[in-house]
Amino acid sequence: MSNAQETPKSTLEVLRGAVEALLTIASQKQNELADGIGLSHYAVSRRQSRRPEARSPWSFDEADAIARHFGMPTLTLLAGAETACEAYASSRGTTVTRLLADRNEPSATVKEPDSPAAPAAAASPEPQSSEPEAAAVEDVTQLPDPEPCVLCQLPATTALEGFPQHVSADECAAAADAARPQEAPAKSDGDQETDRREPASTPEPDTSQHPHPARERRPSRPRQERSDTKDTAVAFLRRNIHDALEQHDGDLEAAQAFLVRKAIPHAMELLDLTRRSGRYDIVAFPFLPDILRKPTKDKPDQIWEARPKWSRAWDSLPPGSHTVDELDINGAYLSALKTHLPLGELAHSEGPIDTIKLRRSGFHYVTPGEWKHEHLPNPLGARDEDGPLWIGEPTLRQLNRAASEKYGRLCEPPQIHESWTSGSTEHLLEYARAALAEVRAEAIADNDTVAEEYVKAMYSKLVSTMGDSNYNRDLHRPDWMHIIRSAAFSNLWEKAFKANAAGLHVVRVSGTDELHLIGDWRSAVGAQGRPLFPEGRALTEVKLKNQRTITTDSEA
């Protein structure tokens, strides 16, 4: 027997198997368990996920809650699926096999014609023995083809009272041991690595008869309408706000504090809700290249987000006294959720890559062009060192735009040396963003501080914890965090560029939402004849935070 077969199950694996089996014999669904133990359906789904990369662990307190929910001691629950199911059945004065028969009565009475036990069981059912194991052995039948065991979900060749099931816990354990090497086969030194980081190579299709066979034969997939998905998400947010106010008897401060504390789990539920009709599944725990891994807990990874921290030299401004308007960009991170995010695991490539044409997104090791402009901040942000660096997709696209004819060729395009990218979409978080934006607009119109702070906490904490945080165990996407943050910085640089193009003087650009200008920005017009900076609190507007006067021929 190999070492992998001798490795015992972990406590978490035993717990997950027991929960799955108990849900089966109790005829319950995950949402019923979630309600019973005080968790969201999303959280229970993540903890019971069969994909290791999407799985989050059960806690000790949650194991206690599960045991109470099914009416048994915690140690009995942790003893395994068979022991837990027998305890559950015993507490109800019956047996596991009888519970399974009651769970699906029509299928229990319909027996295969070649099953000798079927007529007898239907004509004269025998009373159950007081010993469940003895009764189960008497009702064992052989299955013509292996079927999933109702306890461990692994292939079983026997049935108890017509239900596919291993006769004992030892058989469940043996089936799990036999399946484990197939799930993670050891690779020899000479084998070519073909895991999910790189799609397995497939032969090229013969296109001589069919020019586009893959597209013609692809079945259509039914999807919800976007409005339905967004409306469902909006209703979810409104219900959370209403329930919080009701739970705290209308105390606005208490309800707001409660909602802010629940911002992260609610944000994850919102993602789950808005992705149910999506074309792509969110990969919560993908493979990460070394550039996204922190060398130590206190040191950052290698990605440069291009955060701006720029103030214009006063001697480059016209002499005299000027009024500086300090503008604030509304909902910078909320707007940045609409950006090109990689869907799955990042794949490595050497040399230049056209991510727009290939519809990919990720990170690139580049040597940027020199920046010589005093009137505009560098799209790379406040950088102290020269030379090549790793940047995210929004920064790369911003540098390429700055190097284009449309932007006046402000710099040379960056030279790409290598990249880590994946297929991408700009709409991965769009339904969630649209729902948050709508509830935010309603809150501002109604002067609802509770709802406004709740929405702000949801999108800001989602971005800050999706990378590497103990506060969010359900999503580990540092690549998304870096790209969203870089998109917010890039959006701010775009506003500075447009202000300069409209004849305004850019004085300061900082963070995600700080833009200081000299000039009549209210009457400034953009390229399409629309107001460049409409004033207000909407996501497409800006608000004036402060005004100050400077004199350029004096000390700063």
C-alpha cells in the first residue's frame, strides 16, 4: 500500500463527510443547515465545497453548532459519517436505512426486475432488527454498476434496502483511500506538468470541412437577464438594511455598526448571488506565482500598483495668486470594480503580449519609458527607483495610452519582458457593482447615512480583504486586489490628464480620490461637449472638499 493510502483523513475531512451524510439522511439542504447554525448559505457552501481550491475550513464553534443542530455530542459528529448518522437515527428511534427509505419512498419501492429481494420486501416487510448493522447486512444487494454511496459519495458496489451504500465505515474509508491517488497523482520528473495553470494540449480540429466547428457546435447556455440579477442583489442589500434596523429597534448608530461589522460576509454573499447566472465561476483560491506571494508577513509582494502621490512644482505654475479647488472623486474603488480581471490561474509568457487583442489580464515585468513632464503626474505614481518593475494590467494600459498619438505621445511605450496573465472579463463584478451603486444612490437621495456607510464598507472592505486577510477566509485573490487598486489610481490619472487637456492647472494628485485644480473646472467641457467635472455625489460626479489660495512667487 502506498503512503498516500496510509495517510489518515484529517479532522476537517471527517467533519465534511459527516455533514454531507447527515444532510442526506435528514433530507436537509445546505441552506437549512445554514439557518440552523447561524451562517450564510454561501459560507456553508464554501466549507463543504468539493474543490480544494474553493474550500474554507469549519471552525470549532461551528462544529459545536452543527452537532447541536443534529442533536448529538460534538465528538460523535467528529467520529465520522457512519457514527454520526447512526446517532442521528437513534435519537429519532429509527435506523439509517429506514431514514433513507423514508427520504425517497417512491424510489425505494421501485426495485429492479432482476433484484430477488424486491418482491419480498414489497410484499411482506420484515420488522427492523434492534441492531442496525445486523439489519443492514441482511438487506445487502449487489449493484450491477457502481453508484455513489449515500454516506461518502464515493462509488459503492452494494446497496442497503435499495440505496447505494458501503456496508461499513471501513469500506467508506477504503473507497476514499482508493480515490485519493487518482485525485492527485504523483508526477515523475520526466512528466510534463499539465495542471490548471496551463490547459492540456489538444489536437487541432480539422477545419477543412467546418471553418468554425467549435463555435457552430457550442450549445447555448440559458442565462438570467442582467436586470433580474441586479434587482435580486438590490433586494438583498435592502433586506439587510431593513433587518438590521428592525433588529436594533430603529437605533441608527447600532444598526450601522452592525452592518459595517457584517460588511465582509455580506459582500461575499453578494458576489455569490450575482454570479449564479454568470458564464464564469469565481476561482476563490487559484495558483499564485511568486510575484504575488509575500516573502514575509511584513513585506509586500512584487507588484507595483502605481499609487499617485504628486504635487506640482510651484515654479511651473503661472506667477500670481491662485485659488486651488480640492476635489474629491466619489466612490473611487466602487467604480474600479469595473475593470479587466483574470478569471482563472495566471499563465507565464515571455516577451511582448497584446492583452487587449487576446482578452487577457494580469501582471507584466516592464521597463517603462522616461517621463519628462512637470505639469502632469507620472502614470507609474510616486516611484523612487528606476529600472524594470512588475505592474498590473490597468497600469500597463495607462502607459500605452499615454504613449499613443491621442495622448500626445507623452512617453515611450513600456517594454514588456515577461507576463503572468489569464483570460479576462470586465464584467466579472459588474452585477455586484451595479447593485451597490444603485443602493448608494438611493441612500444619498434619502439622506440615509446607515445605508450609505454600509455600502461604502462593503466595497472598500471587499477590495482590502480579498488579497490576504484573516477577516476574509472565503476569497484569496491578491491579483484582483492589485488590479482593482491600480484601476482606481489609473482612473484618477485619467481625470488629471483630461483636466490638463481642458486648460486647467493640475496642482496635486494623491491616493484614489484627491485632485487639486486651478481654474474654472465647473465650466470645463470634455471632448464630446459634456461637462468635464459635473458637481454632485454620483459616481460620475465630483465634490468640492476645500479651497485654498496660493501665491506662486513665494515659498511653498
